[in-house]
Amino acid sequence: MSRPEEKYNKRRLQTSYLTSIVSITLVLFMLGLLGILLYHANRVSDYVKENIGFTVIMNENIQETRIHELQRSLSSACYVKESRYITREEAAKTLMKDLGEDFVGFLGFNPLLPSLEVRLKAGYANSDSIAWIEKKILADKDVKEVFYQKSLVNVINENLRRISLIILGFSSILLIIAMALINNTIRLAVYSRRFLIKTMQLVGATENFIRKPFLLTAMAHGVYSAIIALVLLTGTLFLAGRELPDFINVQDYKLYLTLFLTVTVLGMVISLISTFFAVRKFLRTRSEYLY
């Protein structure tokens, strides 16, 4: 083989490797973004659900010590995230601010009752659980009423469920496309060395011997791609954390560790599987079909 032809083949091989790394990097970056989106979509969902709550309205003659006792009991319950005691005076001030009128002065007395504002944990913010909690609280003789917007709870949960299904369906389609893209890119890279594979096979090299350097190269490409993708994802997370600090916590090291492991393993596994089948294809292809 002439020297110019060797340089050309070497340059073409390097180009195919670079294309493979860039393609895998872009796909891993895209999948990483999708994973971050799913993770934070779940956090947003929990945030919305945990702002669903209800008001426990007390009887008029209840003693304040009894209210504090009931609040401690609710706060220790497995389904309560937090609770807040609202006195009659606080309730009157809030309502006067909303109405823009001093209804207490007009009526001559404060008709509002003391209450507890209760926020539920995300897992209990659904109609069935709230109905069960309502029944349990109303069993207390010092509780007059439990108030919450039932229609709002149903609407929020239905919309969150619908959004989750859409994201899940989109994620599945994107994952299939990503794997197909990586597979085709690696097949093209292996295709450029199909004659070398067949030559090694003709001189008596075993399939495992021929396949080994390709798999090692694929593993290295997967690692390189994962490192580049992780750098891009980390930068994206920090930028997003500045814009959405309430939903994206840049100090969430558990997320970083999970992301690092998932992206690295995914890059190596997809590269190895695609390379394995691509090499096997040319090992089983007859020489006249290589041209």
C-alpha cells in the first residue's frame, strides 16, 4: 500500500472515530438532559402537591392548649408535611386585608374561628387519602369542619398525571432514536475497516481476537463521550440553577453521582453492544459482498 493511501486511510479512520465520539456525546448529553428533566419534573410535581392542603376549623369554645395539642398530633402524623396555627385575630386581619374593609368594627365582634392550616406530603395529596384524613380529623369533637377545594385537588392530580405520561412517552421515543443513531454511527465506523476484519479472519485469527480491539476502542469512546457529555451537563445544571433556584439545587450531590454513573455506563454499554453486532456482521459477511 502506498504512503499517500495509508495517510488517507488513517485520516478517514480518525474522522470516523471523531464522528462516533461526537455522535455518542450528543446523544448522552440529550439523554442526560432528559434524565434531569424527569428528575426535576418529579420535584416540581411534589412541590405542587405539597402545596395542596386543607384548613381544620375549630369549635368556638376550644381552649388554646387543646389547639396546640391537636397541632402537635397532626405534625407528627406520617401524612403531614407542616401545620400552622391561625388565631382568630390573625384570620380577621387576613380577611380585612383581602376585603379592604374592617368587618369586625362593622359587626362589633369577630365571627371567625381559630384554625390549623395543614400541608400534606406529596404521597398523600390525592382525593382518596385526603378523604380518609378528613374523616379521621372530624372524629375529634373539638373540630368543627375540615375545608379544602376537592375539585382543585382532582384537577391538579389529573394534569400532573397527564404531563407525566407525555414526558414518559417522549422519553421512550427519544431513547429509541438515540440508540439507533449511535448504532448507525458505529456501524459506519466499523464499515470503514471491513477489509481489515476479513483479512484477519482469512489468515486464521479467531473471532474473539478480531473483536477485542474493536470492543476496547468502543469502550474508550464511550468513556470519552461520557466525560464530555458530563461537562456539558454540569455547565447546563449550574446555568439552570441560577435561573430556577427554587427547583434546581446545584448542591444536590446525589443527583450528580447518579448522573455520572448512569451516563458513563450508558455510553460504554451502548457503544459495546453496537460495536459487537457491527463486527459480527462483517465477520459473517462473504468477501464478495464487502465491495
